[in-house]
Amino acid sequence: MERILIGNLSDHIGQTVTIRGWVSVRRDQGKMIFFDFLDMTGTVQGVILPKNLMIERARNVSRESAVSVTGSINKRPEKNVQANKQNGDIELLIETLDVEGPAETLPFELGEDTREIGEETRLRYRYLDLRSDRMQKNIRMRSEFIRLCREYLFREHFTEIETPLLTESTPEGSRDFVIPSRLHPGKFYALPQSPQQYKQLLMVGGFERYFQIARAIRDEDLRADRGFEHSQIDIEMSFVQQEDVMTAVEAMMTAVVEKMGFTVKEKPFPRFTYAEAVAKFGADKFDLRSEEEKKQNVLAYAWVYKFPFFEKTEAGDWTFTHNPFSMPVSEHVEALLEGKRIPDILTTQYDLVCNGFEVGGGSIRAHKPEILRAVYKTMGYDETRIETSIGHMLEAFKYGAPPHGGIALGIERNLMNLTGETYLREVQAFPMTRGGQTAVMKAPQQLTKEQLDELHLEIKQEKKKKHE
Ligand code: ASP
């Protein structure tokens, strides 16, 4: 029999139907057994009556088993109607119940909320955790957010383009994850910390409006709102100035979150220079909501811009604060080219802040080779080092590079705001543990001797620390 989705059952009152899904609740009342069945569209109550010969077998159907159930959809008597519940006015009078995938005793309860369960257990059985109400909502909301952004960008004539995962290191201020090359002994690829250079090269390549739902992979210290992997809505546009990118992104974010039913506190988004933000909030990310607005999960966006371009490293050298490929603000281009007043040079970087998080950041890029070269010179790179690290960009910019700029919006950080979650792992399907172990599977793993040989690698035996 054709499967009917639980969400559509109210169109089938009086008919015999087959549903497929999971047993989320079983209430054995002796003579009768009640079930709640669940599929991706919702839940419905089923009942098996004493005269049904299957009743004994049904008693052993465990919770979370995958089942196929056939029966008639009946209106419930007035006194049993649950007004506020989906399908609260109907029930499935079970004729047959087939177990398609039996479930053993679960390692933890799949209530509405699994947050209290130990992280190791939750992630080891992530597929079960994902069945819980909250995780279903979070992951579906993530999909919806991405879908709406994508649709918006397509309407605005952006082209979605994928860029390589096996690539050369792009500095984003983090450590790279590296991949040894079998074909080139002793050489390594880096996983992208962002598609920064490729998206700029796509602008030189004439696409003008690019976006990608990009993976960014950074070997950072793990924190509540940081993992090794995150995704970003990565955008780049040609023939634009700072104002154009900020306006375009603001329009997209507003359209998307309002379509999802959220309220934006202030439009257009208020803007603060970095200096103003630090003076006013003591930081470059801040929460503009009142207590009341926090309760209602209002979204308070703001832009922060005019950041210093450079800061000192611990060793006393200059390094970039955000992005070495940025253009300084126009009044400071000359100072950069002359290597003067370095601490005063401001960059065209703009960060999008929402409810206390930085949810995006981008800049107008230095599309003239001499400006990009000056950034690297300021950071103490000599000609040879400039050539090896960004020679390809300097070369590309010789051939009709359009002025361009873009942004990356962190998908997880945006979703944390939309869902009200405080941990990144609540909005990723398969996040890592705090110790950097993958969910369900057991990476990182050792390689076999054969694999190591093929990759021309040898593992150095770490000396045991004394206290071990
Ligand atoms: N590449 C930057 C990042 O990943 C974003 C950008 O400047 O477009 O944070």
C-alpha cells in the first residue's frame, strides 16, 4: 500500500492507510496498547484493540523501532480530542503493525532535549541523538537558512561555484590541516581555511558575483563556538565598494531571517567603527538586545568597520588583524605604500555582529598588485617570500583585475543565534567532541605501516612526559 505521510493524515479520515516511521511512545494498558508514531512530518496516535490478534506481538514492539503500520484513520470522540496537538483530533486504529527495523534498548532517552546527556555518549550515538525533537528542529532550520540564502543569491544573479579542498595554505590566522602528497614525497596540501584566494581569482575570471556554501577547516583550539570545521556562505562581488557589499548582505540577511519568522531589532543595521564599539561595549562583538528582546529571540544585527589593518605579534612584527588581502581605506593607501603610520592604517574590513556573536566578516580587496605587495612588505616578507606565498595573486592581478570585495557568513554562528543554542555542536549534524574526536567514527586514527610508507612518512616517537 502506498505510504501516507503522518502530516497528511487528516486528509484521509475514514480511509485505510499505511504509515511508516518510528515508535516514539508505547503505552501498554493491558487490554489496549497506544502508540505514538513519528515520521519526518509529525506524529499521530495509534491504538490496537483487544480483539486484534496482533496485540500480543505488538506488546513487544520496542520504542524507536522503525515500523510500517496499516489501519483506518478515525475521528476521536470529542472528549479525547487534544486541541493543541498535531493530529490531536484523529487516531489510527491499527490493523497490522510490521517491524521493519527493531530497536534494542537505547543507550539514552530520546526526550525532547538531549543536552543533559554526556557529550561522548551523545556523539557516539549521534544518529539517535539526531532523532530527538530539538536536533531535528535545529538541523532542519539550518537547511532552511541555507536554502533561503541560496535562493536569494540566485535571484540576485550570483553563480554558485565550488573551489578545491586540496590546496595551498591561505592565511586566515589559524593553523592549517595538512594532507601529505603520495606523488610528491615530502610535500603537503593544505585544507582551505577559507576559499579566499580562489574567490578572488573567480573575480579575475569574470564571474562578478560568486557564492559558495563553503567548508572552512582550521586547526584551532576547540571552544563552545568553534570547531575544526565550519561552513560559511562565502560571497564575492566585482565592481563594488564597501557600501555595496554591506547593503547587499544586509538585504539578504533581513529577507532570509524575516522569512523564517524572526524579528530584526533595527533596520538598517546600526554601524559602529571599531573605535566606537570598543569605547562603547569594550569589544568588537556585543549584544544590543534588551532583556525583553532576549526572551523573544529578537535578532540585533550591527556592522563594525574601520578596523586597524595591522597589529603586533608577540615577536614584535606587524601582522594583519583580519585579512591580508584587504584594501586599506582609501585615505590610508598612500601611507601603506610608503610604509608609514602603520598602526594608524585602517582596513576596509566589515564585521557583521548579531546578539553578541560575530556572524560574518569581509572586506574590499587590494586588487592592485602594488597594494597587496605593500601589505606583505609591512608584515616583514622579503621579495622571495612574497613571491612564494602570493606570487600567483600578484600575477593574476596584472590582467584586468576588477575592484572586488566580499564576505563570509558563518553558518553555525548564525544558526546558534536563530536556535538560541550556545554550543556549535547543536547546529552541526556530526560535530567533534571537545577533544577533537569525530562523532560516531573514530578519527583521528593511526595509519598502517604500508600507508605511511606510501606517503613517505615516519612517525616520531614522542618522549613520554615524566609525570605519565
Ligand atoms: N575569508 C574570510 C573568512 O573566511 C572572509 C572574507 O573576507 O570574505 O573569514
